[in-house]
Amino acid sequence: MKLWFIVAVMLGVYSDGTQDVYIFEQPKQGNLYSAGECKSFVRDNPLPIMRAIADEFSGRPIQKVICVSEENVKRFMEERNLDVL
């Protein structure tokens, strides 16, 4: 079964064109197994999501919060030589 992740893209672009991104590894209620389930979780839990992002980025503004499939998260991380999930 495919997993889905909540991803926050922070407002602002660096001179090299990149942006800060925060990937939630797993919500407290468990894994998300569809885009719809992920979107519902984001819609129903905005405050804990916003609080986690604010803590991580010292209150910087968020451009958007999206749901991304596991394969796309892995590709994103591999392209940037980050530790894969």
C-alpha cells in the first residue's frame, strides 16, 4: 500500500532557487494511505501541523502544505542526497 506524507513548503526562495521544505514522517494517528486521507488529516488538524512547522522554522511563513506520495518524497530526497525514509 502506498504511503502519503504531509509536506510544508516555506515561503521564500534562496538565491539558488531552492526553498525550505518540511516533511512530516508520520502523523500521531498513524500512516496515511491515500491522498484523500492525507488531505482530510491536514484539513482536520491544522493547528498541530502549523505548530510543528512554526517550531521547526521559528514562525516563518508557510507557502503551502501539500500531500505527497512516498515515491515522490523518496525521489525528492535522493535527488538532494538526503537520508531517505
